[in-house]
Amino acid sequence: MQTEPKENRLRSLLIIGLTLSFVSSPTTGWAQDTAELMDDDGLPRLVVGPTRRTRDRLAVPNTACSATTAVCQQVTSQLRHNFTLSTYFEVLNAKTFVADMKKESFNNTQWPDWFNVGARYLVKGSLSGKGPFALQLRLYDVIDKKTIPVKGQSHPRVKKRGLHRAVNRFINGVIRVVSGADGIFGSRLVYAMRTGERTAAIGVVGMDGFGEYTARGGEAFHMFPHFSPKGILYTSFQSGKPDLWVGTEQLTHDEFHYRGADMSGSGQIAASLSKGDGSDIYVLDKDGVIVRQITDDPAQDISPEWSPGSGQIAFVSDRAGGPQIYVVSAGGGGARRITMAGGYNTNPDWGPNNKIAFTGYTSTGADVFTVDMSGVMVRVTQDQGSNINPTWSRDGRYIAFISSREGGKKIWLASADGRWQFPISNSSRSYTYLKWSR
């Protein structure tokens, strides 16, 4: 494959994901006017101030068990793990509990014992049977001494493979009680991971790290996966050059080179493709046929991402000298630069809150930032290794990303403001790209 030097540089930096540094650019357009809020690269520091929402203390005792002990422990562990990941709760250490669990039941709660260990809420569970199981879960308000009805609290017949989903339904219902909106546990992330020097696979994992599996093996170089109404959309070298694929079906069959794509809810595809010296953004129909050209610039325009309403497309371009995030109407026209600080900004992901999460490379590594349509940037990670490829949850509460902290390249989950951050993958896989299901 013949490429221009500039295209080759972007390919090596954005596709293969090599470590890089940059010369910082002026901070023109950045909204903050306090020098102390900027780092040496002219990017905003991570500042997490007071919040209107503090985490409620939650007690989760062991699930009452008349089933296989290991399965009951699985339910208890999932409750504690996912309530912590939700960022709505501080799950209390079970070693501090003083309640006599032999006296506890769904209808009998020793309120002073839970109040004295600092619990605001209490969750009890019961699991019986050998499969299908009878799963019962309850939420209690310790302060008001009452039971709170929750969607998904009763599952009289649930198979073992459905237990995780059933517990998540309850967790999502509890989140609705405290936040007014359902949780999104059960949503999934799709990723690319290196399997060799010239190969990469596509995988899927739940937002809590559960149910990880390989969706497309590493027999070729597969990259830039996105969930789409037709399946997982990605770029692959399976045919010898980069083309768009959905699942195991090759979508594009022309002579062009495709540099990533995103499919809207209606099936339209925003794609970056090379027809000559550079890459531009095009819109294709659901069958991979080019409908119209969106950008026409000598620069490299890559990484297109649809806005929530599919009326605009975010993309990366080096037309200003270094890669920056731009936004353009889905019908074409002039593109508007969004990121005005930092010398190398890439990997945009457009959230439901109309903010774009992206990777900002610094002189010491890479970090996750968000930017709104007025150009105001907020930092989500700092001084915690290299943090790349952020992606918004469909409710805008969380950002998942790939981080090198604690060794390797693992998937992490953060609250949107960066206040709470947790690892959700423990494998030694070399993750390179990440997208959340819509």
C-alpha cells in the first residue's frame, strides 16, 4: 500500500498506537484565565471540586444462601462490585458489620446495627434452588427504617446464565431510586486488541468487566470497531487493504482505503477514506455505497463520529498543523475546529450530553479530556499513566478508556468528572481501541 509521508505518520500514530510526544501550541480559545489551571503543555489540569452529589454509604451483607455456595458468592460479589462502579455508593467493608445475620430476614431488620456502621442504605439478597434459581433482592432505607420497592427485585425462576443479568436489573433499579434514571449495567464495550505484530482482534466485554469474548479473531489486522444496528462495524485488512466490514461480511469493495467509520442509528455510515493524496470524510449508505463527500481538504481527515442526533460529524484533521478535533454538518460545508489547546488531540467520541471526549497527547503521555461545543475543555485523567481512546456511556454518566496505569493496557471506567475511576479488566490483553454500545 503506497501512502504519502503525512498519511503514513498518522497511520502509525493513530492505528498502531505508538507512544508519542508533541510541541505544545498556544492556548488560544481556552476559556480559563487562571494560569494555575494549566499544565506545562497548555492543557487544563484535572480539578475536581465540591459536588452536589456525594456517595451514599451502602451495606451489602452476604446473600442468604440455600443454593450452591459459589453461586451465592457470585451474586454478593457482583452486587458489591457494581454498586461501587456505579459511583453512587460507597460500599461498606463487610468486616465492620455488627448485625446478627441469623436474626436478619427480609421482614426483620436490626436497624440500629446498620445505622451504627454508617449505612444509609442496605441491600439484602436470597438465593435458593439448584437452577433455575429463586433470586430475591431488597433495598432498605436505614435512616427512615423502611423497605423501598425496586424494579427487578424478584426473580422466581432464573437460569444460572441469566443470574448476572437479573442482578444487574436490580442494580439499575436501585440507581433509579437514588438518581431518577435507570442505571446502564448490562451495556457493553467493543474493543480492538493486538494479537501480533501485524494482527489485531475484535472483542466485547460488559461495562463491569463481565462476559468478555472475542467477536472477530486475530487472523488479520482489525481495528476501529463500533457497535451498529447491523452488528459490529470495523476496518479490516482481511482483503489486503483497509475496508469496512460488519461481522464477517465485507461491506466495501472499491479501490479506496478506509480509515475508520461510524454508523448512525438510521444506518448511514460516516467514513474516512483515501482516494488519493489524503483522507476525507464521506457518508455511505448502509450497504457501503458512497452517497456524498463531506470534507475536501489536502489534510488528513480521519476518525469520524456521529453526533447524538446524527446531524453533525466530529473528526480529526491535521489541517492546522497538528491533529485537532473538528465538527462539520452531516450535509457538508465548512468544518469548525473545537479543540483550541494542546498540539495533538485525537480519538473523538460524541456523548449524549453533546460533549466530545478525546485523547490529548502531552509531553509526558496521554490523557482523557472532554470539550463542549463552545470549546471549553475539562480534564478527566492526569498523572496516572497513559490514558487513551475515551468513550461515553449512553447516559453520559461515565467514560471508559484504556490506561497503562498499574502496568499493561487495561480498560478503566471513570465518572464523567474524573472523580472516581476503577479498572474493569484484569486481563493481560493489549487493548488499543474502545467504543461503548449506544
